[in-house]
Amino acid sequence: MALEELRGFGSFERLNEKIASFPRIEGEEGIDALFAQVIDRLEMELDADIVGNVLALICCSRQGLSEGELEELLGQIGAGPADEEERAGQLQVLLRQLRRHLLRRGQYLDFFHRSLYKAVHVRYLSEEDAENQAHRHLAAYFGLETHPSGRAAWASIGPRGLSEVVYHQTKACLWPEVERALCDLRFVRAKCAAGLTDGLISDYDLLEAGPAQPDPPLQTAWRRRGAYGARCPHCRAWHE
């Protein structure tokens, strides 16, 4: 880890000074402290807003994020330079600097070291609201578009969004949004059609729904006039 930092250090004359700056702590705590130094360096060399948001978003993701998703998320959040090309360039430099510390799962990038996860969490997510905010950004990104009528267009967001949206809504404590999704048969139908039936069960498991915690209310679907639907347990209105 320390050798990797020295490899990228640009001044031979200041090499001893760089070595002396490394933490003198052994074991896991020393690695944690070294990653904290890596983050300090990245914030000094690059746009600190991009560094913080990218690291926090990866930290809060379930199985990493793709480069394209990170770029779109930065634009959605408004992090970093206003110029889209400059923002994308900063992201590429950051990911290139982090490549030795990232794990690639297909197209998705995640942290390779547990110590990097811990350092990022301490730096950016130690406050509960900060972590909730990161999950809100991810929930909004993976969330649904709406028709002009305001009705949810679940089928329009694709398998990736269907897979991730309820997880991040739950982590962000967006309970009305979670209830609207899990009590909407259109969401259930879209998720099953995308081959994510197991993921749908996991969404319900996130709420630990059962006799001890009946909310949000789960209703059995019934066939009526050639279509499946359910009555709202609150207002008794029929929803197909």
C-alpha cells in the first residue's frame, strides 16, 4: 500500500519526506490511516467535491457503480465543475488514481480494501444525515420516471433501477416511497418481468414485514373483471 503511494509520487528529492509522513501505526489501524492520507492527497490534487461524492456513492452502493452511472450521478447532484467534459475528465483521473484500490465486478467498480471503505465512511458518512443523503441520491437516480398524469412508469426504468431503488429508498428512510413501490402491482409486475422475483422477495425482507411489523400493508391480489388487482387497506379503493 505504501509502496503504491510512493510509485505515484512525483518528486525524488522529497521522497524521504514522503516516507516520513506515513503513519507510524502498525496493523489494520495503520492501513486505515494510510487510506485517510490517500483521500487527503486526492482532495488536494483533484476537485474535492467530486472526490467526496464519488467515494461516498461507491461506499453506499450495494455492489459498486459503473463509470457511466458515476458520471450521471455527479451531473444529477451537481458535484464538481459545471462543465460536463471537465467533470467527466476529473472523474476519469480519480478512477485512474484509485484503480489499484478498486474491485471490478463486470462493469461495476467497488472498493477492494475494507480499510478504504472504513476511511471513506469516517470521512464522509459518519453523520447519519450524510449517509441518508447519499442513499437519497442513489434512490433518485435509480428511481422511476412519471407520466404526465403522475402515475408511476415502473416498466421504464429497466432491470438495474428495479433492482436497486427500494434498497436505497429503505436505507434513506424514504418510507412513503417504499410503501408506494411495494404496494404497487405495476412495480411487482415489472420486477418479475425483468427476472428479479428473488430480488422482489428481498425488497420485502428489508422491511421485515410480518405479524410483528405489519406496515406497509401487503394485500393479496384478486382477479376482477378480467384483471388482477387489490383493494387499498386504507381507503378500500380498487387498484389494478
